[in-house]
Amino acid sequence: MTKQSTSLRVRLPVFVFIAEVIIVALYSAFVTYDEEADAKFQTNQTNPMHNAVYRDYPFFIDIHFMIFVGFGCLLAFFRFYGFGGMVFNFLTATFAIQWAILVQGYFQFSHDGKIHLGVINLINAEFACAVVLISYGAVLGRTSPLQILVMVLLEVPVFAVTEWVVLKYLKINDAGGSILIHLFACYFGLGVTFVLYRPSLNEGHAKENTSYHSDILCLMGTLFLWVFWPSFNSALVLKGDDQHRAILHTFIGLSASTLTAFALSAMLNKNGKLTMADIQNVTLAGGVTVGASVDMMISPVAAYALGVIGCIACMLGYKYLSPILARRLRIQDQCGIHNLHGLTGLISCTAGICAILTASEEVYGPSFYEIFAHRAPVEGDPKLQELRMVIPGLKAGLGRTAQKQALFQVAAIFSTIGLSALGGILTGFLLRLPYFASPSDDFCFDDEPFFEVPPDYDSPVRLKHSNTNSVEDSTPKMNGV
Amino acid sequence: MTKQSTSLRVRLPVFVFIAEVIIVALYSAFVTYDEEADAKFQTNQTNPMHNAVYRDYPFFIDIHFMIFVGFGCLLAFFRFYGFGGMVFNFLTATFAIQWAILVQGYFQFSHDGKIHLGVINLINAEFACAVVLISYGAVLGRTSPLQILVMVLLEVPVFAVTEWVVLKYLKINDAGGSILIHLFACYFGLGVTFVLYRPSLNEGHAKENTSYHSDILCLMGTLFLWVFWPSFNSALVLKGDDQHRAILHTFIGLSASTLTAFALSAMLNKNGKLTMADIQNVTLAGGVTVGASVDMMISPVAAYALGVIGCIACMLGYKYLSPILARRLRIQDQCGIHNLHGLTGLISCTAGICAILTASEEVYGPSFYEIFAHRAPVEGDPKLQELRMVIPGLKAGLGRTAQKQALFQVAAIFSTIGLSALGGILTGFLLRLPYFASPSDDFCFDDEPFFEVPPDYDSPVRLKHSNTNSVEDSTPKMNGV
Amino acid sequence: MTKQSTSLRVRLPVFVFIAEVIIVALYSAFVTYDEEADAKFQTNQTNPMHNAVYRDYPFFIDIHFMIFVGFGCLLAFFRFYGFGGMVFNFLTATFAIQWAILVQGYFQFSHDGKIHLGVINLINAEFACAVVLISYGAVLGRTSPLQILVMVLLEVPVFAVTEWVVLKYLKINDAGGSILIHLFACYFGLGVTFVLYRPSLNEGHAKENTSYHSDILCLMGTLFLWVFWPSFNSALVLKGDDQHRAILHTFIGLSASTLTAFALSAMLNKNGKLTMADIQNVTLAGGVTVGASVDMMISPVAAYALGVIGCIACMLGYKYLSPILARRLRIQDQCGIHNLHGLTGLISCTAGICAILTASEEVYGPSFYEIFAHRAPVEGDPKLQELRMVIPGLKAGLGRTAQKQALFQVAAIFSTIGLSALGGILTGFLLRLPYFASPSDDFCFDDEPFFEVPPDYDSPVRLKHSNTNSVEDSTPKMNGV
């Protein structure tokens, strides 16, 4: 019964092969190389070392490591769901990138009827992929691989449309992706989990815990993300001093939130001990909170303060808000994405708006109009000519004032939250269709439904079946001793 | 008896110290810096940032990570042979690189009686090292460290000679090393394992299985390789758009084979579950299949298709071919290198030949004669002068036609397979000499013969000796519960 | 009682929040961007791709990975102290870098009353952090997080002063940090552990051992450090061929010490087996021994020989010297830092002095006076004008002879050892104050005092309390079987 309904034997291949046929058809019809990857554009003026690949690839590879290894380890924290955490992350990320190349390509990288592909598209696709993985954190352990693939199928286009609307029409500053990555991912994920609510899981679940090794594995994931986060936040920032600052701010913010997380973890624990879940998650808060203003001249101390504030909000969220969301609002947020991406994302956006309102040409010099590109004078404005003497090739802007830009930021926040929550809820309803092999409550957080497990694998349920031990006992291995 | 015969106390130091004396003598007599690493060549024209180290080192460090960490974790999948997998990989790789610097140096990097050393040699040596590690996969768990060192000692020169013959005389296109790395490594390894055949292992072995943690460790290895594979495939490609394409194709190919591997794994499993060994190995097939044409203008969709095809071949190989090879042909291929490197290598070579036959100046522009260097006009041909107007510094080629180049590719494939299989068989015979501390059948896939194991280490054999439990029970820890 | 005395509930937050207030105040008052990170300095001459961030960031990120992931895994080798090893490394490193930015900034990067921040400062701060982590290795498992934070608080300034004195007044060559990083860290750590001597631990401790998984985790740490060590040794070396050589030498040195470590490990073991602790530590010796001469024209074979010699010294130190230090001199060196950093550091310094004494313009060409900057002619010397024709922008030096430079190196060695040992001893006395939550002897090498441990965590002490098993049994899990 339960076993049969989770079999992937027919469903997964059918989904994948149909998807692959469609992808092959679309790649074949629409995807070609961009100028930097196409041999035809090489001339006697071309210096091979000036190819864009050398500017983008180092950042790409760091982010690539974060997505596949960092997220993979981070999501493997459940004792009996280590395979699931790591392997479904692998599957999700792979499919999300393939799909994002097409969907983002259509909106952002197409001209002459073709999608033009370079490493820069891969970086953008990895960001789309990060969005999906964050959302997935909300329903980790309670979904089948098929449900996740369907979620990817829907979330990527909703994300790409939102991204396109926000970047093309609202034209905001959001270098670190606080709005488009973290807020979008958070509210989409909360939408999905709201619909997939499982009342029985609020009582606690025998398998919803960690082991000594899974905790260490998860911490390695945290460290991988922590180490490469400066590349994540700065990959799409303007080259030069802007990218330099983005790296510095991310480092400082993470570092501040890490120190704070240790203090709060001990303080809020009744035995004065450290809790691994805090070290694994809350330490990362600073990377999000510096996001929206990461390339601006906010000063190092502001990055530090943002790290501390983000950490406090995130920690209090885990401690007090998450249980309320689960019990009162039917929002079971498995990995606490609302704390690590939602609350911190909102703080980050607020800080970004403050940075925009207080930014002045005095502090930034003429490059002010490069960072705040939409505040540059419109084409034809004599001021633009003047500025181009100092910054050759400066693009014409929209002549926005600080206040106007701030309003657009606010508009972007609300429209992103609205679109993502709506998209998440609709996706959730689709995922509840019976065909997608959702595991029963008993088999949540358990690798057995979807994996051939090795002989030493040993979940409480399995023990119950073979040994008549009680399910409540979550430490079966210790039993015999 | 068994214990004594595997003691490394005298044999390993004797081998290593003799090797080190020889290496020191040869380094001392023949190894010096190349122009980019030698202080003497610095002039007032030298821009330090144009040093070759900045072009090569980022790719080197990625490959370096793959070899030492990626392969190390990947080979640690046995439950009782985790130390062996990771530690012998470390030993093998270290010795192989030292040795390859000398042997490849003699054939490829020597002039004025000296081997000239730079980071570029290290990249080449790491490739030689990858060859040895792939071959080693065929006999993993069934060889002593001494046997592996002897194998390195012989395989590196056979490889270097083959490489030299193929590159110098046959002059082929093989950017990703499909022929020289994957096919060579595969058939050398199969040659060795053919001679080291152990009939009793065909019946299954009590220790030939994984544990929950070793499976996760191995998957981390897969992910490390997966993430950095674009650097592996593109490290020696021409700089500029060629390298850019190599990165894109490798990424797309891997991504396609990963998605396909999930579908096939569920489809071919009778319970409709995923098998970790598939996720750990078959996902990587696409990285190999795009290899031979990785820098060519094959179009993104072709890279995708190659990934899918390679994955299918690799998966069917694991499922149906490997058991036949073991039972009928005495070829016990422990890690299935024939599936992941042999079959995929052949597909890659075929694709490479198709790409060569269909390549045209129309698609590539004048840089056609850079990628297909041997098709460039010979020195003196007026066409060469013309081309040099567009591509300054274009080297004279051999004026080969597409068909001629394709024939040379075919010749390279067969001569590589022939030389490597022969070399592997001869090496196998040497490894059977009694002095090299080969473990008995009982102690295969077991860390105990070669390591001081920690108190919680617990293999079936050990239990048998101390507890009279039966060897057949492969899950001793669960017993008491 | 014991439990209470290690509670971090009040102490840790108090320390951290006070530290953070001070750091925020100091950052606010004194820390600003350096020219490469400040938007104001961008002019129409600025090529964004020439920003220093692109020269420094690749090296920074490698070192960053070593510090947070590499060291973290390496220190997680204890069976019951895996959380402690990895988590306290995270805490220590984070705080050390924040603090070092300020302290080193004051001494090295301040002008106009401000500390100027760029990625280059972060690299320097990571080195200061490496110093602290090495010292910490001496007292691993026997200190509370609070004691470690206090140690950071004191060690960073002592280090920064020593660094400033040595670089500013003694003006030495020490590219790989043999003197300032390895010797300083070693003797500071030994000073601390000398004062924190615990006689009872000399008898052996029930929890002072590894597990199969912790050994593998630790080996991953070794491999992470091994792989990125070339970046560590070359990060602050002159760009161009100097940095190229530093990479080559480090690679060769590590490779030589690794091969040697395998031979010695088998040779010195009475069963002729390999010992994981040797593979985990001694393999790294070569990275230290090449340090002081890493950028010089010592020839590849010298790097190889240094690797071998360093490995032998390090191995003999572990085998014979460490037990003597612990029993006779009250120096309990938990990770053997005296072997891996002290002995090898001294060898490295000696080799550096030899390289200085034998260096000649003949071998180096005119760039001789760049590498040995203090040997360049003084301002006004006609030789300087001449040299500037060949090397534009050569800085005036001190006109030192080889002998004089060598004497300054010796002076630097002794003053560094003296200052660090003294600093360590004083720090040790402070750490013994009762308030810092030091764990009792019983709870050394145990995660329980400082962490909420998961259900499967199971230390001997815990078992003793609940089951009356004896503490001597260090393999409790096997008991029931």
C-alpha cells in the first residue's frame, strides 16, 4: 500500500523523459552560443584572455560549489534522511538549472529569436536554482522527488516572470538578491508548505531528529556556504571597486552574525549549551542581511551591524515565531526559511532603502551614477555629457530621485512577496494531486520509501516492523546496550 | 600467516626510499624552472600579471581538488574500506604526479637537456594521475598499497609514451582526453584486473557492501567531481571562446546525464527506488561523453544529447555488461570503469569524429584553423598568409582534410586501446609476484590488513574471530538489537 | 557542579556582546575602505578589471576554505569531540579575523588616522587567524569556548606586535610565514599548554581516541589543507614568477613529505600497518618546511629534499619527542603542533638562511633585488639607477649583504620564539582564572559540557552514569553485540 504508492518506477522516468524531449526540442530550436562563446566572432582584434569567461567563471564555480555541495550537505541534517537531503538537492538543482536556462533565457537573454548562452547565463540559472532550493527547504522530508520536480517546473517560470517584471519595469537595486532571491524563495516556499500542511507532524515525529554524524555533515554544508557566500553576493555586481566592496561587506556581515549566533545560542538554551541547529543556520543570517546594499558605500561598520541585527531576528524567529506559524497558521517551515531568508530579507531590503536614501555623489564620486544606474540623467540631459567626461560610456538613466528609487524598491518588495506567495499556493494545490507519490506521514523524513538503503540503515519504523520496538523510541541503536 | 604477509614494515619503506633517491637524483640532474617560473627571465618588459601562472593556476587548483578530495571520497564507498579508499588514493596520486613530472617531462617538456617545470606541467601530471586512479578503480579493495605503487611505476611511462606517440605522430583533436585519459585508463585497468582475477569473489563477498555513511561520503566525492569537471575538460583547451564552450558543454552534458540517471535508476529497480551507486557514478557519464568534442561548435543541444546517450550506455553497462564481463571474461571491474570511462569514451570519440567531419569554416569562422590546427595550410601555402591577416600568429598545419583527420582519430583510438590493454596485462603479471603483499580473498575490501583501526571499527571477519558470529551476516552492528 | 561550572548561558553572551560593542565602536571610528574598494577613487583612467580584488580574491578564497573547512575538519578527529573540534574552530576563526582586522590594521594598514580595508587585509587577518588556530591545537579538547576567545583576545595583539617589529625593524624574508606564522603559533601554543598542564591526562583518557568516521573526517581536513596549501604559501609573495615558484615549491614539498610519511608510518609501526594520525598530520610537513624559501630560486630538487627532511623530523617528533615533552616538561601538546609547526619551522628557517647566503644575481637576474628587497642599494647609490633601467620602479633597499640579512633572520627567529613563548605563558595564567568555564578532567575531549547532543551521541562517561559500565571501555557501542 504505502510502499506501492511511492514507487518511482514509472512516474519518475515518464516525467523525466517527457521533460528531456521538450528540453532537447527547445534547446535545438532556440539555444545558441553568445558572442563570447562563439568561434565565429573571433577576429584579429580578439584577445582571448579578455573573454568574459575569465571574469565570470571564478564566481560561477564558487556558486556552483555552494548549490551542489553546500546546500546538499546542509539539507542532509536528518538522521534517517541523509540520502534524501543530498540526493534530492542534486536532482532539484540539476533540473532547475536546465529549465532556468530556457525560461530566463527567453526573458533576459534572447534576441534574433535565439537564446544566447554563456557562463553568465549559468550564473543566473544558479541563482534561480538557489531560489528553488530555499523554497524546497520548507517542505524538506515531506515531499517525493516527483513533487519537487513539479515544483521546479512551476517555480522557475514564476520566478523568471517576477524577475523580469522587477528588473525591466521597476528597475531596482538588489545586488545580493535580497528581494528576488531570498524574499521570493521564502514566500513561495511558505505558500507551498501552507497547502501541504500535515496536522499530525505538529505533534513531533519519531524521525524528525539528527544524529551525531548528520549534524557534522550539515555543519560542513554551512561552512561551504559561509566560505563562498562573498562570491554569491558579488557575482553579478559591477566589476571593480563595487565587487570589491560586495566581498568585504558579505564577509563582515557573516562574521558578525556568526559571533552573535554563538552568544544567543548559549543564552537562549536553558542549560547554557550550544545548539547545533543554531550554529548550522543562524550563523548565515548576515550573508542575507547585507544583500540589498552589498555594493553600496555603507561603510564596514554598517555591514557589521547588519550582521548582528540579522542574526538576532533570525534567532528569535527560530525560537519564537516558527512554532507559532506551525501551530496557528498551518505553516510548517521545515528548515526555518522564514527566519533565514524572510526576516533577514526584509531587514536587508530596509537597509538597502536607507542606503539609497542617504547615498550622495559626495561619498561615491561620479561612479554614483553607475551603481545607481536609474538615477543617472536621461539621454539628452547636458549633465549626462559632463558625467561621460569622467566616466566614459556611462549609460543614460531615468533621472530618478532617491525618494523615487526608494518607492520603486518598496513596490518591488510587495509585488515580489505577492507573486511568490500566490505562485507557491497554486503550486501547493497541484502538488497535492494523488499521482505525485507523496510519502505518508509515517514515512516522512525517511529514506526508505525512495532509496535502496544499505544494511546498516535503521530507522525507527523499520525497527518497529521487525522487532516490535516502539516508534516513540528515537534512539534504537542504544537500546541493546 | 595472512597477517604477516601483508605487513608493510619493510617493503613499503624500501620501495619508497629507493624511489625517492632516484627521484631526487633525476630532479637534481634534469628538472629546472620554465621561463614563466624563472627569475632570470624577468626583464623591464615583463608584466608580472601576464605570467602564465594566472592563466593556469585556477584550473590547476580545481583539478587538484578533484584528484585528491573528489576521487578520494568517491573511492571510499566500501563500508570497511573507507580508509583504504581515501588513503590509497592519496598515496597513489602523490606518487603518480611526482613520477609523471619526470616521465612526461622527458617526452614533452624537455629541451637543452632539461625538463622545464611550471604549473602547466602539474596540470599535465594531474591528468596522468587521473589515468592511474581510474585504472585503479578496477582493482579497488583487492590490492595492497605496494601493488598500487608498482602499478603507478609502470602505467605512467606506458601512458606517457602513448600520449607522446598519439600527440606527436597521429596529431589528434582530443581536448577532454576521451582517448588518452578515459580509454587508456579503462583498458589498462581492465588488463590489470583480468590478470588479477579472483574466482572466489564472483560469489559475492561479505565485506563488499556500503554503509549509510560511506554512501554519503562517496556521494560527496561525486559532487566534488561533478562541480569541478568543467575545469577538468577545459584546462588544456585554447584560451578564449574555445575554453568558454568547453565549460558550457561539460556543464550541459553532466546536467543531462544526471537527470537521465535518476530516471533510469528508478526504472531499472524492481521496487521503483533509487540506487545510490547509480547516483554516485552514472550521473558523471556526461562529463566523459562530451570530452572529445568539448571545444568544438557542436551546439548546446548536441552536448545535451551526448549527456543523455552516455548516461544510458553507462547505466546499461553497469546493469547488464559488468556481470557478464566478470563471469564470462574474468574481468572483475570493481568500480565499473568500463561503463563510466570505456563505453562513454567510445561514444565520445565517435561524436568527436562526427564533429570533425561536419565542421566547416562557415560555422567556425577563420578560427577554424586554430581549433583544427592540423587542418591549417602547410607552411608556404598562400592560404596561410591570407589567414594570418585575420588570425595573427596562426601556426602552419598539415593541410589535412576532414576525412584524413577522422582516420587519424580512429588510428589513435585503436592504438591507445591496444597499447593500454597490453600494458595493463603485463603490469598485472608483475603485480602477481609474491612479494607485493596482496591481501588474501578474505581480507579484500577490509582496512584491517593495512591500517591500525580505531576501536569502533568492526568488520565481519573481526567479529567472526572474536564472537563466532557468522561471516555471512553483513550487518553485525544491528545484531544485538 | 561540573555541569553548572561549564554553563555558557551568561558568560559567553557577556563576553561576546561586550566585544561586539567595542568592535562596532572601533570599526565605526577607524575602519574605512582602501583605495581599491572606495567608489570615490574611480576615475576615467580606472580599468575595473585591474582592481586589486582580482589579484587577491582567488588566493583569499582558497585560504578562507582552509581556515574554516580545512582546519575545522582536521580538528574534529576526536570520537566524542567532533562538534567541539569543528564548531570551536568556527568560533575562534571568526573572532580572530574580526579582531585581527583591527589590530593588524592599526599597525600595518593605517594612515590619516584610519584603517583602510580591502581583501588584502582579509588575507593578512586569515594568517593571524591561522596562527591562533595552530596554537589552539595544543590545548584542543581541554579548554572551554570562553577560554579560547580570551586566548584570541590576547594572542592576536601579541602576534601583531611581533609581526610589526619583525617586518618593520628586522626586515626579513619569510614569504611562507615560517617564522611569523608557524614558529610564533607553535611557541605561543606551547606556552599556553605548559601553564594549563593537567597531570591526570598523562595517564591516558577514556575519550582521547578516534572513531572510524572521525578519522575519515579529519583526513578530509588534511586533504583540504593539502590541496590549497600552495595558495597559502604564495598569497603574499610578489606577483609573477615569484608567485609561480612559490606554488611549485609548495606542491613539490608537500608531495615529497606525503610519500615519505607513508613509508615512515609503516616502518615505525610494530605491525607494519599505517597509522591514520600520521597520514593526517605528517603528510603536511613539507608545506611548512619550504615556507621560508618558497619564493627563492632554490631549485625543484631542494623543495623535494626539504619535504623529505621536514617529514622525517615531524614523524620522529610525534613518535619520540612529544611523549617526553608531556612527561618531563609538562607540555601536553594535543595535536603535536611542535612537530608539525615547530620542528619543521626551524628547518624551514635554516633552509631560508642557506638560500639567502647562496643567492646570487647570476641565478636571479636583476630581479634579485626585488625578492631580496633589503639587499637593494640604498637611495642615492648609482647602482640603484642602473638597476632601475632594468626593473622600472625598483624600491631603494638597505644595501645589506647576504651575511647581514642572515643575521637579521636569526634575530627574527629568536625574538619571535621569545615573544611568543612569553605571550603564551602569560595567556595561560589568565586562562586559569576560575571564571572561564574550563571543563574538568573527566569532561575533556567531550562534547557534552558545551553542546546539546543528539540522541545517538554516546560518550563513555555518559554510559558510566547511566549503565555502570566501566570508563576504561572505550568502545561502548560494541558492548551489546
